Amino acid sequence: MAENIRVLMAKVGLDGHDRGVRVVARCLRDAGLDVVYTGLHRTPEEVVDAAVQEDVDVLGVSLLSGAHMTAFPRIMKRLKERGVSDIILLGGGVIPDEDVVALKKMGVAEILLQDTPPNVIVDTVRRLVRERGAR
Amino acid sequence: MRVPSRDLLPRVLKGEIAAIARLLSRAEAADPECRDTLGEVYSRAGKAHVIGITGVPGSGKSTMVSVLAAHLRKAGHKIGIIAIDPSSPYSGGSIMGDRIRMSDLAGDEGVFIRSMATRGALGGMARATLDAVDILDVAGFDYILIETVGVGQDEVEIASASHTTLVVSAPGLGDEIQAIKAGILEIADIHVVSKSDRPDARSTISDLKQMLALGVSLESNAAWRPPVIATSSLKREGFDELVSALEKHKTFLAGSEAGRARSRKIAQFRMLKTAEDLLRIRFTERSAGRVAAIADRLASREIDPYAAGEKLIEGMGA
Ligand code: B12
Ligand SMILES: Nc1nc2c(ncn2[C@@H]2O[C@H](COP(=O)(O)OP(=O)(O)O)[C@@H](O)[C@H]2O)c(=O)[nH]1
Ligand SMILES: [Mg+2]
């Protein structure tokens, strides 16, 4: 109750795979976190704008379509334009290992792939928020 | 790097999105540090027209809020939206999906949408809903739309939090008007029958009108008679009528005794809710160490439940 971590879970572009994003939303809720879900087919810019209004700690983006190397840079660009530096960007879905390395270098805090157990997802979110500190 | 709430305020007054969003979070967390700032916010607020929207889950509230906001935008008004969803009673967490239905509003700087979880509060609203209304008010939003959870019975509170209350009934959710079942028909300033594109909407409208006709005969001298408006968010029909009914109700309240009564009702509700919160916090703090011992005496039937209750609140000044 006192924790109050807010997470926005998003899907961007044409990617219609929404099982993973729903699984993640549910496991965060069951751990006591507040989750905003924006639905399918949003633009990277829209989900950033929503994340700013919702003042979330974490923006979680689920991508299984292979569009991650264009979507994440657009998201980071928008975050910068909005002057927001304390929203933690988290990724997941189907993403090749070499792209994971590249995306983390660009500033995505963490990327969790297929078959990540719920407790690892929850622990990762809590750890990243703790490391960022109060704001 | 924590910005003090009092430093957020000037930025909120300028309408800066990130600052509004952050102050909303502080209010929601009931952070004692923001209390003075919220006091300042309250004293400056009071310009916005607050519209409450209630109706059972699935009746089309979120979709309607989106279309209604777009209509009000056309007239140049800035719109704040507070969409409330239930927290899980088990984990305290929530999944808030109202934004899914509001995607058409994305990219419009004149619309601010915030999702709030109830966190155990009853009445279909979150504890900090009215603080959020004030914050959006001073940030320059002209209309503030509150979408309640919509579970029934105790949702009458929205009528004590808004200037105009819309009660949404939808066809296809059972043959009875849901608001009648829930006993919230009486709080409506405007009745909306949503999904009028569905063929079964006709009977929902006539059922509702019939019900209202029965009520009117009892209260035939009431100065405001709640109209019934049919809308289809899907086809975007009925919203000119809805906006004009809203404007009419707003005009009805402006400068009238009814309007002053409404403001008093809202203030009184706010005061009672706040006092309740304060009492609960004090009670929890001060009773914490004594609960187990008194419960033991109650369990052994040494004292009765009323005596135990009295004992627990002893010296709490309440
Ligand atoms: C089920 C499925 C479908 C279903 C989707 C149903 C639905 N509503 O979701 C259907 C049949 C509709 C479908 C369609 C297609 N699919 Co498909 N689909 C799959 C499949 C088999 C499983 C995906 C799934 O649901 N997994 C279960 C969930 C729970 O796992 P997950 O999403 O990975 O999520 C976990 C983690 O990744 C992580 N996670 C996910 N997101 C996030 C986000 C955050 C923030 C965090 C922290 C963690 C996290 O947590 C979850 C739990 O561990 C995958 C193969 C695979 N191995 O992934 C292909 C796959 C994703 N599909 C693929 C393709 C190509 C398609 C189609 C284009 C096929 C076609 N030609 O029609 C269409 C596209 C549809 C569209 N509009 O996007 C490819 C994508 C290739 C690529 N990336 O380059 C895959 C990888 C199959 C393959 N090997 O080729 N698909
Ligand atoms: N046919 C029809 N369906 C609608 C209309 N408005 C909403 N819906 C559908 O009703 C369902 C619930 O809508 P939502 O806005 O989420 O309702 P809420 O739970 O009251 O907020 C969704 O499947 C919508 O697509 C409408 O005007 N016509
Ligand atoms: Mg809704």
C-alpha cells in the first residue's frame, strides 16, 4: 500500500501480440503495483505523452514484431523532448540478444525476454525504482 | 532530487504537464509535505465545471468521455479527465484500462487524462479525486470529467463531488435499467442512454422514461428535470444534444440558489470525507498497540463488544 509504484504498459505500432503485455500487467497488479494499460497500436510518442500525464515510475514496452530498433529510439527521443529524465524505460518480448545489448547501450534500463517468471519481472521493476530513488 | 511541492505550484499554474502530473501523485500518496500546497490550490480553485459520469462497468463511460471531451474541445475548452478504476482487494494493485478507449484524444495538449485507483476507498472514487479536481482546475482546465468505477449502490457520492452528474444506462446489460437496480437513478442531473446505435436501445430509453415519469409526479415542482439523452459513441451521435444539456444545467446552477446549494453540498462532502480520513489515520496510529490486548479480553468474554470498542477509542477525542 505504501509503495505506490506506477507502471504504464504499452504496445506500439502494428504489433498485435498482447498476451505478454497482459501477463506482465497482471503480475504487477498482483504484486500490489498500479498499472495503466494503453492498449494496442499506439505510437511511441503517444505512449510517452501518456506516461508523462500518468507520472509513472516505469514505462514498459512490449514488442514482439521486430520493430524494436525503430520504436525504442523514438520513445527515447520523445522522453528527451518532454524533458523527462526520471521515467525508467523497460522492454520485453521477442528481441534478439545483439539488439538487447544495443538497446541497453542506448538507455533502455532492462529488457526481459520470453519465459521470464513473474517474480523476476516484479523484482526488476522494484529494483529499478529503488535504484532511481525518490522523486 | 525531489522537487518540493511548493515549487511545483507555479509550474502547475502555468499548465505545465509534468508538474501537474507530479503534484497529482503527491496528492494521491497523501504526502504530508504537499498539504500546504494543496491548501493553496484549494483556495485558488473553483473555476472549472466538474462533470461526474457514473454507470456500470461496460456501459460505455470511457468511450463516451472520449467523444464528449472531443466535442467540448471544439468549443475551445480545455478538458481534464480523471478515470477511476478499482484496486484489487487482495493485492492493492490495479490495472487501469480506461485510456484504451480514449486514444482519439492523444496528441491534444488541451486534454489531460489521469488514471486513479480506488485503493480501498468506497463510493466509486479515489480518496484524492477531489484534490485532483482542484489541481486540474488551477492548471486551467475548464471542464473536468470524472469517470467513476461504476459498481452501484454507494456511487451516490459522485453527486456530492460534481456540479453535473451523468448517469449512464446501456442496452444489452440485462433487461432492467442498471441505475434503478443500483438505486442511483435519483442522483442524475442528466440521464444518458449510451450505445443508441444498438437496436435494443429503444426499449432502454422508453423503460427509463417510464420510470422517470413515475418519479416526476412526486416531485413535479423540482426546478430541474433531468433530461434523457441518447448517445452513440460509435456513431458520434447525440453529443450536440448532450453538450447543450450540460450547458443548460451549468446555466441553471450559475448564480442560482440551486447552484449555491450544490456548492455547499460539495464543500460539506469534502469536509466530512477529510475528517473521516483524519480520524481513520489517528485511530490507526493510536490504537495500534492496544488492539491485541483488548481483543483478548473480548474473546474471553470478560467485556462486551461495545465496551471493547469504547475502550479502543478512549482518549482519542472522538
Ligand atoms: C501467440 C503468437 C501469436 C498470436 C498472438 C495472440 C495474441 N493476441 O497475443 C497470433 C496467432 C495472433 C500471432 C500472429 C502473428 N505472429 Co505471432 N507469435 C505468437 C507466439 C507463438 C507466442 C507469443 C506469446 O503470446 N507468448 C506468450 C507471452 C506470455 O510471452 P511474451 O509475449 O514473450 O511475454 C513474456 C516476456 O517476453 C516478457 N515480456 C513481454 N513484454 C514485456 C514487456 C515488459 C515491459 C517486460 C518487463 C516484460 C515483457 O514477459 C512475458 C512473460 O514472461 C510467438 C512466438 C514466440 N516464441 O514468442 C509468435 C511470434 C511473436 N509471431 C510472429 C509473427 C511473424 C506473427 C505474424 C506476423 C504471423 C503472420 N504472418 O500472420 C502475426 C502478426 C500479428 C500482429 N498483428 O502482430 C513472430 C515474430 C517474428 C519477429 N519478431 O521477427 C514470432 C516470434 C514467431 C516466429 N518465431 O516467427 N502470433
Ligand atoms: N455499440 C456500441 N458499443 C459501444 C459504444 N460505446 C462503447 N461501446 C462498447 O462498450 C464496451 C464498454 O465500453 P467502455 O467505454 O469501456 O465502458 P465503461 O466500462 O463504462 O468505461 C466496449 O466494448 C465499447 O466498445 C457505443 O456507442 N455503441
Ligand atoms: Mg471505463
